[in-house]
Amino acid sequence: MQLLSALGAFSTLPQGLLLGFPALFSITDPLGNSVIFSQMAADRSHAERRAIAARVGLYAALFLLASLWAGSPVLHFFGVSLPALKVGGGLVVAANGWRLLFSEEEAATGPPDDGAEEAAAARPSAADFAFFPIAMPLVVGPGAISVAITLGAATPPGLHTPYLVGVSLAALIVCGIIVLLFRSANVIGRVLGPAGSRAVKRLVALLLLSIGVQIIALGLQAMLVPFVQSAIHAVP
């Protein structure tokens, strides 16, 4: 019996890793966000960008791990069902994808020369900038949190810890990729160029919209299936 349990744990850990990595990678979108980060941090020095990238990875890891391990109990405490969270998070992701897909490209304009010192003084610190708006909500927004909670709640019976360890490893790998890509964001921006950056943004927006629709569909399916089953059983 102990051998079977050990074998089950051994097979469940990579299962969580393989399930969590593509889900978290697609919803956090390290490549697309690195292009956005390169533009948002264009006025920062190279050393500052590297420090911000490391902090973003740390904050994103904390957000995802907290959602994986404690997200489901928090939902139960507030009486929010997982299907409702899927629908709500899917709506937010789909709305963001729709907005990015059809948004106008804003011209990047620098501050006037006479106000450069005031703009630099009003600029948030690297730690604050990494926390908001980069780590939250650019990298880990409502969609990523809802996906992490969904992954954390989908634990196989009796194999809760090995599965969560596998998904947590997937989250840490994704955060490591985010750090590497953000540290190389200026290189990515130069390689893609303006046209390539716009194309990547549009592709990312379409992917976000599709992911949001998929999350909504899964939430509605989970909400409607019990009603349909009860209606079928009620028919004589």
C-alpha cells in the first residue's frame, strides 16, 4: 500500500508540473509582457531594469504560490464558488484582451526638458514600480490568479501535496523565465522593432481574449451541468 502511494505521488508531481506550466505560461505571457515592460521602463537605467526584473519575478512567484496553496480556502471562507471565479476572471481577461486588441497605439512622448528633473523626482522607486503596475496587474492579474486557484483546487484525491509541489515548480519556472525575458527586454524590443512589437501585442491580445472566453466557457459548463443533470433526473 505504501509502495502504491509512493508511485502515485511520483506520477502526480510531474503531472502537476506538466499541467501547470502551459496554463501559467500562457496566462502570464512572459514574451508579450517583456515587450510592454521594455517600453514602460524605457526611462530607467540598465541596472534599474535588471533590479526591477528580479523584483517582478519575486512578487509574481509570491502571488502565484499564495493563490495555489491558499486561494481555494479563501474562496470557501467568502462563499465564492470556483465556477463563479472562473466566469469572473474570464470576463476580466477577455475584457483586457478586447481592449488591447482594438486599442489605439499611443505615441510615446517624453517630458519637456524643463520638467525633466520634476518628472524624475515624481517617478516611483524601483520596488514600487516592480510591484505595481508590473507584477500586479500586468503579469499576475485576475486571470492569472483565477487560473492558479483553479489549478490548486484540481488536486487528485489523496495526492494533494505532490500535485501542488509540481504546480508550484511550474510557477517558479515561469517566474524564472519572466525574470530572464524582462532582463533582456531591451534586446527583444530592438530585435522585434516597432512593427514586430505591435504584431506581438496584437497576437498577445488575441490570445488573452481566447483564454478569457475559454475560462468563461469552463465556468459556465461547471455551473450549468448540475442544473441540466438535475432536470434530466427530475423528468419521469
